Amino acid sequence: MSAVIRRVFRDVQDGRDKIVIHQVQDCAEIKKINDMTRLANGSGTASFWKNRQWVKIASIPLALIDKWHQEGVNFYDPNCWPEIKRRLNSNEWESLRTAPGRF
């Protein structure tokens, strides 16, 4: 899994001194592994709920978890899980899912 690279800068604008944190993560490898895992798990929800076992449904890069947190969606807050579930079920974030179907 690729690491998150963080750079901290000191920025002075309009007479204000501030700290800027810039972070980057190459997610191509995570996306490739997610795609392969989703294909290996078969199709439809029947294979997802097979034997009613816990199944890994997604792999979310840390940089994205931080980005969502800045948008007000705290991955670690159970009250935010309906929004996380909505995002994981959307076509926009399909590459994060590791199991077929919707959750």
C-alpha cells in the first residue's frame, strides 16, 4: 500500500502567518487491488452475504479519509456512517469497493 506523503509549509499571505499541510497519496495500486478483489468475489449480493460472514466491502485510502474529514464526514464517528455508506454505494466511489453489490 502506498504511503501518504505530507509536506508542511509556512505561508505568509496578506500579513497573516499560517501553516499549510499538503498531502499526496498514489492510489493507483489500491484501486487495482480493489478491482481484482471485487472481481474475485463474484457478482451479485448472494456472494457478498455468503454464510453471513463479515466481508471486507471497501478499501479507502488514508488521504481520502482525511479529505472526507475536511468535508465534515468523520470516518471514525458512527453517526457519519450513513453518509460513508451513501458514498461507497455511489458510482463515483465504485473503485473503493472490494465486494459486489450495494451495501
